[in-house]
Amino acid sequence: MTPVTVITGASAGIGAELARVFAGHGHRVALVARREQRLAALAAELAAAGRPAPVVLPIDLAQPDAAARLGEGLTAHGLEPQYIVNNAGFGLAGRAAELDVAEQLAMIDLNVRALTDLSLAFVDSLARHRGGLLNVASVAGFFPGPGSAVYYAGKAYVLSLSEALHAELEPLGIRVTCLCPGPVATEFQARAGVTHAPEWPLAVSAERAAAEGYRGLMSGKPVVLPGFANRLVARLVPRFVPRAILLAMLERRQVPRRA
């Protein structure tokens, strides 16, 4: 079986940039998302640039059999994962009790359950090829999130899981990195119901987030926080700002700005 880098949520935003970064470094990539036309266009772009021919796998990762379908799709092409990039996900802005419960549970299915499934389903293959996992969380994972409570909690889970897997899988030769960007101007904001643009100094570009995530994975870093301001906020604010004040600050920032 030929090794491949699997990138979920590759149809736009950070996922598409991660595909460009991995392909630019000579990795063959398998592009996974629901929007087949977007994936096909990206695959054509990468192939036209002389990159290894990508594989397009239109799969809804929120479905319970997604990991099995992904494995079958890769096997059909004679491929098996060397790297898994868990980027697929979406957010919702608003008070949890006022948002649709089914939609919030669907967010957990994609952001948490599917990511966990894909992180564990191909461990043997990742070990065989001395590869790794790149799980995309957020700087939000370092904080409670009134105004986006379920989204923030899910990213905290991804951060915790990734750090633990970094320790557990290292003896197998598998690198695990959690990429925690700050606000990034992508389709994510519109889907989440966020109406304001990402603000300096926390905002980073999708290109920068992808490039730093790739470098961090290849160097074996457990956590990557693109941008000095994000590193400062994530590491120091939760330690030195009292929890009650932090919650009030975050709620004022989040709730009035939702759509």
C-alpha cells in the first residue's frame, strides 16, 4: 500500500491550505469533504502545479460509518494513511439554550466523535509509515466559551485528546500535533453565525495557520499556536485572570456579536 496524507474538511479554508502545504512538500494527499466539486477543483489545481495526483473522497464525516468508508475508499486506490489531518468541523455562535439542540449535537458528532474515530482508526498504518496526526482545534480550546459553549468545549476536548495521544503514540513512532489557531477569515465565520471580521492581533491567515501546523507536526511539537498574541493569550490569560472575570469578558465578546 502506498502512503498518503488524508486531509478532512479540505474543500475550503484551513483545510484547503493544509492540502496545498502537504502537497507542496511532496506528499500525496487524499481530499475528504462533502463538497465533491470543490475537492475536484482543488485536486486539479494541485495536479496542474506538478504535485502528486490527489485522490478525491466525498464523504460526510458526520455519519457513523465515515471512518470505515474512508478506509474502503483508500484501499480501492491502493493507499493507506501515513498522516491524518483532522480539520473538518464547524462552529455555532449563540447561547446554548437558545440554539437548536440537534444542530449542536451534530457539531459534536463532527468536531469530536468523528475526529476521535479517525484519530484511532488507522494507528497501525500511521505507525507502519512513521507518520502522524494533525488535529485542528482552536485557541478557544484554552477557555470556557459562553456564547459558543459547545464549540469551545469541543475544542478543549480536541486539545486534551491530542496532548494525551502525543504521549501515548510517541513510542510507536507516531507524531501527534494539535493546531490551535486564533480567528481565521474563512467560510467558518458565516457558518457559525459570526458577523464581525477576525480582529488583530489574534487573527491569522489560513495560509499561516497551515504552514505552522505542518512545521509543528514534522518537528513533533504537541501544540502549535500560530502568532505571538495567541500564544500569550492562551498560555497566560487562563492562569492569571480570575475565572469569573474571564467568563464575563468572554461572554461580552461573544454574545452581542452573533448573527
